[in-house]
Amino acid sequence: MKYALWLLKAAIFFTLFAFALNNQQIAPVNFFFGTNWQAPQVVVVLLAFSAGMALGVLMMMPRWWKKRRLMRAEAAAQTETHHSAPPHGI
């Protein structure tokens, strides 16, 4: 199984490497007001993917913080009730 995972990782790497080699043409990126930027196509795709991932993480952070805050409050409530309970033998 370990070798199959390494083979899968190698196949993914070589596929992405071949994609990068096949997309080295200059691609213009047009912005507002007639401005543009030119870069290799693979760089443009990589930047767009990275920006999407960063935006997705930033949009999820408030939910993560809320869930973390709720879990901490729940854990604090459990420890408080556990410490304030009388011993069972009395």
C-alpha cells in the first residue's frame, strides 16, 4: 500500500510537471482601465489557484473561531461541573 501511494504521488507530480512544461506561453492578464500584466500561463494558473485557496481559508476563519470558542466554553463548563460535584461516597 505504501508503494502504491508513492506511485500515485509520483504520477500526480509528473502530470503537473508536464502541465507546467506545456503551458509556458505568455498569457496576458487584463485588469481595469486598460492595464494588463503578462506572465507565463502556468504562473497565472498557479496564482489564481493560490488566491482562491487563500480566499477560501479567510472566509472559513470566522466559523473556525466560533466553533473553537464554543468548544472551549463547553470544555470549561464540563471541568467546572466535574470539580464542583461532591465525592460519591458521601
